[in-house]
Amino acid sequence: MDKKNALRAGALAAGTTLMMLLMSSPALALTRDDGDDPGTGLSVIETLGLYVLAPVGLFVIIAALVMVLDKSHQKKDPTSSNIRTKADAKA
């Protein structure tokens, strides 16, 4: 990539990032909308359980199911099992 294309790509990335930051305006998040009824916050234990333990648990369950239900170990390749590495011929 030459300098002109690199400069163009950098300018595009910077411009896109700047526009996204300007359009998001987090200061408006301080005002409540009509009908807004936020619930109580999560405790530390609830947060860890929801965002750490639940995904790790799902990963472990899915990985265990894949390993248990995997049928590829039952297949045998008949051509590779007949190959011997030592020669039978005697000189």
C-alpha cells in the first residue's frame, strides 16, 4: 500500500471515529425519557455470575457435548493402518 492510500485509509478511519463519537453524545444519557423506569442495579456477585460464570459455564457445556458426541474417533483410515515402517527384506 502506498502512502496516498494509507493516508486516505487513516483519514477515513479517523473521520468515522470522530463522527461516531460526536453522534453518540453521552451527556444526553443523564436526562430521563418519558416512561423510563430503571430497575435496581446488580450486585457484584450478580454481575460476575451473569457476565463471567454464565458464559464460561455455557462454553464448558458446549465443549463437553462436542467431545462426548464426537464420532470421528470411531473412523479408521484403512490405508494408513496397513503401512509398515520397517522393511521385511533381508540383505
